[in-house]
Amino acid sequence: MKTHKIAVIPGDGIGKEVMPEGLRVLEAAARRFGIELDCTHFDWACAGYYLRHGQMMPSDWFETLKAYDAIYFGAVGWPDVVPDHISLWGSLLKFRRDFDQYVNLRPVRLMRGVPCPLAGKKQDDIDFYVVRENTEGEYSNVGGKMFEGTERELVLQESVFTRRGVDRILKFAFDLAQSRPKRHLTAATKSNGIAISMPYWDERLALMARQYLEVTWDKYHIDILAARFVLSPERFDVVVASNLFGDILSDLGPACAGTIGIAPSANLNPDRIFPSMFEPVHGSAPDIAGRNIANPTAMIWSGAMMLDFLGNGASRYRAAHDAIINAIETILSEGPRTPDMGGNADTSQVGTAIAAAL
Amino acid sequence: MKTHKIAVIPGDGIGKEVMPEGLRVLEAAARRFGIELDCTHFDWACAGYYLRHGQMMPSDWFETLKAYDAIYFGAVGWPDVVPDHISLWGSLLKFRRDFDQYVNLRPVRLMRGVPCPLAGKKQDDIDFYVVRENTEGEYSNVGGKMFEGTERELVLQESVFTRRGVDRILKFAFDLAQSRPKRHLTAATKSNGIAISMPYWDERLALMARQYLEVTWDKYHIDILAARFVLSPERFDVVVASNLFGDILSDLGPACAGTIGIAPSANLNPDRIFPSMFEPVHGSAPDIAGRNIANPTAMIWSGAMMLDFLGNGASRYRAAHDAIINAIETILSEGPRTPDMGGNADTSQVGTAIAAAL
Ligand SMILES: CC(C)[C@H](C(=O)O)[C@@H](O)C(=O)O
Ligand SMILES: CC(C)[C@H](C(=O)O)[C@@H](O)C(=O)O
């Protein structure tokens, strides 16, 4: 039996609080489904490694982590001490880019037991994926200032899209759509305002679509698409978007499904050359950190996605994934619940309950 | 009594259908409140000028329109015939930029008579403004392709932010916040991912805030801000954002308040050197054009904003604005309603009813 080597990076804030619960449930699932995991912990965070060394990770981080099958990541960021763009470009965004985790896969689902903030929507009305490009586009540290410190000061910020980067995310999204019952793909664009990159995105989309005759597709400008998430979420099946648009839609989608507090994500290197990374969509949430009240569900759900990906189609792993989701829904319906879900249980009580429900 | 010269551009699609209703209500309000309007029509649209001349407007458009006090604009775009980026950069976006309409002001309000798509929200819970930068930022046609037609193909897209552009929109938003009872400002950012321009935006924000000690403020990354529009719209008072983020938020906000079908906007040149422009947030909607079923409310509400701006504080104009809003709410509550609002009245019936309610 293969042993999967997992790099565990709890990070900062509530990342440190939800990680033990994620691991608790992973271990329970591994035991029940006969999966072997070997976890190694790393304290690469603002409040850990950074304070001692002035950088987020040791210089040989790449070689170190490359030996793992997956990264299980809590959250990073402690803005009062380290500016976000330093902590995030020094870890999370480095992983995504250097390990070529070019797919950020984010399920948006109205879970059993979660009240929907949208009036009149039922559980099956919200069940889709956001497929977000995860390495290029608008997320860029290329650009600069001119006439600095004067009235004429101006800032140039570059977005960079490559054919390779655009085509592979579109392909992943079309493949996913093809595998689902509805076989529908929606693309985000903004070619009417962002006049160079977005028409290019549209062009590649139209070309890719020709190879998927069984998939129906449409595209919307990001503004109206955001509006439609609220007004008609039942229309969506697979939504593909650039890095920035995917970022926005994958917070908005979970909000429409009740809360971003439980939303998971998978940063995938589908070619499996580098480790993929699994992390909650929520961040380190400094405002509630240290009180053991954070909801561990997103961390746990991300763990389920990790097992599924590690299994690469094997039914035992798929079953483990489904069992975790089921346990999550049982606890969301019956409690215990953390305060964000209207309860008064703490982080470990919820984690323990989900592990037990398994 | 001053006569206000209005350039009327109905444009394409439903723009042509809602404009007569906008004018009908404007005329009724002008008569009742003793305001003198002198309207001139222009057929600058895809389905008009463009078909005959291969461009959206005559070359002397700037000099022609400069002589007007305001532009009353329907919608432009007929994507089956003219690509959006050509029609929009050839008219709407040119007006915004060349007439330095640097503020795009968009009220987000849950109107009496409109069912809210968010569960459990009452009328007063949604009542804020999106103040969108309207001339620079992510809306740019600067950039280009490299290695075109090969596997290595890549696209660079420039965003351009100037100190002048950022400071003046922040100032407008803080001034507006200061004039409102809640005195609260929220800024959109994404400095954790967009690493050059957005930290600059944050920096200017912090500086500007120092001059407004009575205004409380906060800022959110655009992803979580979009989520909060859905989860807690009652938190917002004035929301200031870059061109792209403001575009997204000003479709999302109205969706949370029921429909983007009734949302108005004002493209302001606050210095009054150039004409300001008033237009519905919805576009030309080719899918429903030609059937006289479009909702004219956004066009009418935009007309109310135009009167208010033309009055420059004068109480007669303010009263005319308020009377139109009131008439809109009466018809939204009591009907007649267009199909998008669940009724079966046509565009002119709704326009006529609002004019009569006035
Ligand atoms: C039509 C389009 C270019 C425009 C924009 O993005 O500004 C529209 O969406 C708007 O919000 O006025
Ligand atoms: C923390 C931040 C850089 C990150 C992103 O924008 O990608 C987060 O919002 C996410 O969605 O994973």
C-alpha cells in the first residue's frame, strides 16, 4: 500500500486552530478506508519562521516540499506585523506558482443544514464548481511607479496571460464539465472594458469549445456574472475564470451558499509533477484568532478533496471523500456548531463531532 | 430661467425603447417643477451611425457634445454586428474618458415594492452608494501580444493608476460619506494579490482618510467584499472602488437589491467643465430588444439623477428628483410592471404610469 507523504503547514491565526481538526478527521478517514498518510509539520508562518528569520520559508523550501505528495495548508497572514503582500507572495502564492498548481478548484454547494442567504433557493439549486486560473493573469508583481512622490505620480500594473496558461485552464474546465451530468460551462470575461487580455481569453475559449461538442457553454462579463450568482445560481455547473475573476467568484459563490467559513479549495498540479495544495478559502482571520471559535469545516472539507486527488480515481479514496462530506453535512444539520453558524461549540468540539460522525 | 441643453443618445437595443419613457417622465417633472430642458437627439449607435459610416460617431463629436449641459444616454452595443470593444470604446468609454467623467456614481437601494433576493432583509437594510473610478485603472487598451500565433504566445495588459486619478475619486467618496448620516466609507482593494497598483491605492486611501476625521472607514479585498454584499449589505454606506472593482460591485449591489434592471448611474465630471452623462446600468440587452418589454425604470431614475446634478443643490431640482423616485416606488409597489418584475405591462405602459404618478 502506498504511503502518501503530506506536508502540513498550519500557518497563522485560525490556520493553527483548524489544522488539528483537519488532521483529526483525515486520520479517522484514513483508518476507516485503509489509507496510509505520513504527515510532517512545518512552522512556515508570520508568527513562526518569519519572526525568527525575516522570511516566510527557508531558501530550500522548494526542494524540501517537492518530496511530498501534497501540501495541507491552513492559512497565512498576520497583517499587523507582516504586510499581506509579503507574507502571501512569500508562501501561498509561491506554492501556487512555483509548483505550477495552475488549477484552483472550488466547489460551491448549498450544504444540508446550512440556511441559504438567498430567498427561496433549495439545496440542489446551488451545486457548481469555480475553476480558477491560479498562476498568472492579474496576479502579478510586475509593474512600477513613475514620477514618484510628485503630482504626476503614476503606477503601471501588468497582467500577463499566456496561451499555455489560458488553454490549460480552459481544457481542465471543459473536461470537468464533460464529466458532469449537466455538461455546461460558463466563462467569465470582461472583453468590453479590458481591451487586450480579455478578448484574447474569449478567442481561446471559442477555439477550445470546438473540441467539446457535448458541452454547452456561455460567457458573461464579470459584472453581470456576479449579479447572476445572486439571482440565478441554479444556472451554473462549471464556471471558468481568470485568476482575479476566479478569486472574486469563489468567495461570492460560497457566500450565496451560506458562508465562506466552510468553503474548501484545491490548488492542483493536474500533471502530478509537483505537490498539489489543499486549503480553506477563508484566510487567517486575525480578528477571531486565538479564541478557538473558528469553524474547522473548510479545513476538513479541503482534506476530503486532498484524499480524492491522492486517490486519482481509486474508489476507496472517493469513498473516503464522500464519507467526510456526509459527516460534515450531518454535523451542519444536527450540530454542534461554531458561533459563525449560530452555535456555541468551539473548534475542537466541531472537529471531534465530524470525526465521530465518520 | 436657465435652459439646460441635453444631448439625447438612445443608442442600441432596449436603449431605444426605454429612452422615450425616460424623456416622458423628464418632461413631466420639468413641467411640474418649472425646469427648462432643451433636448437634441443623436443616432450614434451600432444600428444607426455605425452602419452608415463605419464608426460610432462623427469625428467632431467632442466639439458637438461639449456644448451640452448633460448627456442622457440609453445603451450601446449590438455584439452580433459590432464587437463590444469597438462599440463601447467608440462611444460610452470615450465619453467617460474624454469628458473626464471621473466619478461613476451608482446608488444601491432596496426600493419599496421590490422583493429582495436576500432572505430576511428589510428596505432600510440596503441603501448605499458605489463610487466607481471611471477613467483609468484596469479599463485600458494599452498592452499587446508577443510570439503571436505560436505556442509561446502571450498577452500583456496594462492597468494604469495615477495619483491624480486615485486621489480625486477618494476625495469625492469621502466628501459624499461625510454628507451622509452614517458617515462611513468602505474601500475595495486587492493588495494581497495585485502587488503593485493595489498597495498604491491603499496608501493613497490612508492618506486621504486623515483629512476626514469624522468619517469612519474600512477596506476589504474585493473577494470578501463581494461576499459581504450578499451577507451583510446593511454595513455599507459609501463604497469606493477602482474602475473594474466598481463595475463588479455596481452590478452585484443592485442584484442584491432585487434586479439590475432598475439601477441608474451618473457619470460625473464634478468640475462641470464637460457634460456629465446619465445612463441605466443595464446595457442594450439584444436578447429582449424589439419587443417593447424592457423595464424603463433605470432610464427614468437616471433622468432623476440628471436633474439633481443640473440643479447643483437647488431645491426645485432636488424636489423633482425626489418626486420621480417616489413615483417609481409607487409603480414598483402597485404596478403596472414589466415582465422582469413579474408583470405583463409593456415599456410604455410603465413609463406612462410613472409619469402619471408624478
Ligand atoms: C458596457 C461596459 C463597458 C460598461 C462598463 O464595464 O463600464 C458597463 O458594464 C457599465 O457598468 O457601465
Ligand atoms: C490570500 C489571497 C492572496 C488569496 C487569493 O487572492 O488568491 C485568497 O483570497 C484566496 O482566494 O485564496
